[in-house]
Amino acid sequence: MGWYPVLWIMLFTLFDWLCGDTRVSPWGLLDGCFFSHGAPEGMLDSVIDVLGYGTIGLLFQVFSAS
């Protein structure tokens, strides 16, 4: 339980750097959809998974759509 604040800060910093502000970039909306999908489950067991595979998936979606 003590590592979760560190992991959440890392996750927020990474996705804020990748997606940017939702008022400027549409990729922030994709990020919001991604997190709202996992929010009902609490996302407590998948924070590390999102830091790894979620980032790779988001980058793949961004580069394939661009």
C-alpha cells in the first residue's frame, strides 16, 4: 500500500507528458477513455501494467493514427 502514491504519481506524470492537456490535444481524450474503462475496477492491480503495456499501446495508437 505504501508504493501506490509513488506509482500513481509516475503514471500521471508519464501520461501527462505523453498526452498533454485535453484542451490542446485530442490524445488526452483517449487517455481519459482508457482510465475510465479501468476505474470501476479500482485500477489498483493494473497500475504497473498500465505503466508498461498501456504506454506501448497508447504510443502504437497515436503513431498509427497520425
